[in-house]
Amino acid sequence: MIAAPVQMESPWNGEGWLFTCLNCRKNFTFARAVEVEESMEELAALDLEARRGTELELDDPARWVEWMGTLLKAVEVGKEYVYLDGFFIDVDTMPLQFDGWHSRHDLPWVPQRAALEDRTVIDDTIGSEEYWRETAIAEEP
């Protein structure tokens, strides 16, 4: 089970491209979609309790449920996903083109998947501060 994503100021450190396990709070690159018995409200309670007292603290279960419901809407059971800049992305997506929370992404492949063949893909894209700064969506004045 995954926690709701919270992207901080430095997405290149993994905050913009790694899942967080709802139970152990470790970070993971890939997640396979499965059905669980717990309700969205129960999952929200688990996540919110685990974040209590941290800089990632959230306090609104209804907002958590709404946000995760939106993120999970296109997710299909059995498929494998990565997280990138506010979205759950099917690993088979090619090309990858979208505007995320932070950046505009235009890549020929899902970087996490491409990195299975060539580790430098992560270093040159989503693991690079330069990539995120160069692709940043300009804030409106």
C-alpha cells in the first residue's frame, strides 16, 4: 500500500519520483496495483497517523481520500506503475508527455523503467536537479 504523495522543494531527491510505503514508510520506485480490503478512509487514517509530527504532516482525511481517489482513477489492477511529479504513470507509457506539479515532462520513455537498462537515465533526468530546474513550469505572476 502506498502513501499519498507529498512533493517538497527538491523533487530530484526522490520526492518527485518515488512511492512511499504506507506501512514501513520506505521509498520504492515501482508499485503493482492490487485491490485491498481497507477503505480509502482507513488508508487515510493510517497515512495521516504516520505523518503526525513530521514536516509531511497532513490533517484532512477527506482531502486525502479525494486526492488519492483522483490519482487512482486510471490505475488498473495488475499493472505496474511509477510515481512522477504528481501522477501515477503506467510503466509502459511511451512517449511520456505531461505537465506535473513542478515540471513539464517530454521524454521518449518512463525514466524509471528505462533506468533498468541504463542507470544514467535517472542521473540525467529525474535524479538531476538540473533536469527539474530546466523543465520547471514557470509560476504565473
